Amino acid sequence: MLGKMFVCLLLLMCLFSVPAFTQETATAASNATAIDTVWMLIAAFMVFFMQAGFAMVEAGFTRAKNAGNIIMKNLMDFSAGSIIFYLVGFGLMFGRDKFGFIGVDGFLLSAGDPATGEGLWQLAFWMFQTVFAATAATIVSGAMAERTKFISYLLYSVVISGVVYPIVGHWIWGGGWLSDLGFVDFAGSTVVHSVGGWAALAGAIILGPRLGKYGPNGVVRAIPGHNILLASLGVFILWFGWFGFNAGSTTSGTNLSIATIAVTTNLAAAAGSIAAMLTVWFQFGKPDVSMSLNGALAGLVAITAGCANVSPGSAIIIGLLAGILVVLAVEFIDKRLKIDDPVGAISVHGVCGVFGTICVGLFAQAPYGELNGLFFGGGAELLFKQLIGAGTVFVWTFSTAFLLFKVIQVSVGLRVSKEEELRGLDIEEHGMESYSGFQIFTTQ
């Protein structure tokens, strides 16, 4: 009798516990979704703040007479970029795949239905991806600073944010052909930084150097920036924002690999700044501030592709090599190629972006991302895929950007006049001074 009563009691307990268990499971799932959404939005806000970092770096590394123009370009990067990415770019990048090349739906954020959980997720995901698109476009600004027409800048910024960048993003992050190939770029060494760097290279070549940059007989003249403290603040802002850039690319706050990613990101940046400082110190006898700052950025760019796939020790090696590489690249581009890049954007984002992408094929380690690179017993297959991806993105970006800048050059014009450049773009393009009341002397 007692046995039958016990069985009945057990059955009743199971019966009444089923709804409670279902409710608990639903709560756990909804909590995870909420955490993931909040994390992705916090990361998006951190990456948005990087716009201020880029503005400070570019303004500090250039002359006072152009500071307002630089702020306007960075403001419009995000403003115009947000609209065009909403209208076109997001669909091209994450829409339904066509031939592995392009997305063909999802325009005007049509999947972002606020009445559904998936729609709300799409809204948050769009916000996160928008700040990435703005980053790719703003990289170009630095290499073409101090001599570009403002209207021309607006035109090419919109095309890069709306077309050039999203198509590369679709290949790698939107289910395109490079994704199918097995190419790895976790947070954008190639998707974001190389795209910005190679577009900057095309623009700087077509635009030509600033007046006075190169003298007769190939003499290279330094044109110092007006505020190294402002540039330093910009680098620290970028370093902070990069934790959102890389760790936020998990798009999940419940993915505990965000801890590893934060560590590898920080170590690479620190190693990059130290390596750049030591390299330039050895070369020129002084620990140059601007090169050390760019070394930190070089380490950040280089680790972005593999931040989830490499160990902390490998991250230090990648950062050290990137810090050395950026110094050599800046010197080569400036003195050998005679390409005027006021902030070193081509070297930091283009050269180190490719370097970091290749490093995934060398340093990837299975405990961190289920892949092994060449140095950890994985053979050369992943390295080969990384080389294919980096190479095709260079060809696509450089060729389309070169064509874009040529079209702008022969239509509305790309460069300001000699008189406008000498007087400064703040006065000529915007009718104001960034430092009103201060007397600014310039010899160039």
C-alpha cells in the first residue's frame, strides 16, 4: 500500500514539475538571448566610439588648418554610411547568397521586424555591422587628408560603405565563396582593415602628395602633425574600442571566448607599440612617439583576424612582428614609393591587415578555435586559403577603388586647388577655423 502511494506521489510530482521545467528552460533561453543582444549592442557602441579615435588620430597627425575638415569627414563617414548601409549595404553583405558573390535581399533592413525575436536580433546585428562599415570608410580619410575636396570625399565614402566593403563582407561573413573555402577572418583584418587600407592606397596614388612633401631630386620632407597629444588620445580610444571590435564579433555575451579574445587583443597591441618604439629607436636614435602609436594600431589590426584562434603567446609574437613591419612599411611607402600618407593608414591597415590574415594560417591553434595553422601541425592548407583570400580582396578593393577615384577625378574633381590647400581646408571648404583666435603659422 505504501509502495503504491509512493508511486502515485512520484507521478504527481513529475506531472506538476513539467510546466515548471518548461518555464525554467524558456527563461534560460530568453535570458541568454537578452545577454547576447545587450553584449552585441554594448560592443557596437564601443566600436562607434572608435570614430572619435580615428578623428583624433587623423587630426593630430595633420596640420591645424585642416582639423575641422577632418572632423567633418569622420562625422559624415558615420552619418552617410549609416543611411547607405541601411538602404543597400546590409542586404548586399548579409542577404540571401547569389553565386557566392553578393547578397540579393534584406535591403532597407526588411528582416528587422520588431514584433519578433528574430527581427529584434536583426536590428541589433545591423547596428553592430553598421559601425564596422563606417570604420572601413574612415580609414581612407587619413591617407587622403589635407588635399581632398569635401564633396568628393562624401561620394567615395558612400560607395565604399554601400558597395565595396559589403561585397567583401559577403564573401567572408555573409556565406559567400571565401566563407565556403574556409578562409578565416574572425573580426576583420581583411574585411574591414585591408579594404580600408587598399582603398586608401588607390586614393593616395591618384590624388598625389601634399604640396611641399617631396622636393627636387627626391628629397622627402616631413610635415609634422599639429597635436601629438590629440593623436595619442585617439590611439587610446581606438585601443579601448577594439575590445568591442574583436570580442564583440562573437555576437554573443554567453560565449566565454570573449575572455581569450580580449587577452589576445590587448597583448598584440602592447607588443606592437613596444616593437615599433624599439625599431624606430634603433633606426633613428629616438623613440618616436608617432611611430610607437602606430605600432599599437598595427598590433591591433594584425590580431583582429586571428584573435579567437591563437594563443596569448602567439598574439605577442604577431604584435611584435606587426610593430616592426609597420615602421618598415611607412618608410618604404613614403621614401621609396613616394606615396604621401599623412597618418600611415596604408601601412597600418592595408599591410598589417594582410599580415594578420596570413598569421592565422601560421599561428592558429585548435584549443582556441578548432583550427591548426602551419606552426601547430595543421599543414599549409589554411595558410594557402588565407593567401587566396587576402589576394583576391586586394585585387577587388584596389581595382574598384581606383576606378571610383578616377571617375570622381574626371567628373567633380578629386583634389582642391593649390591656393585652397595652402590656405587650409577649414577656411576654404567649411568657412571657419578650428582654432579661432589663435595665430597659426604655416610654411607649406
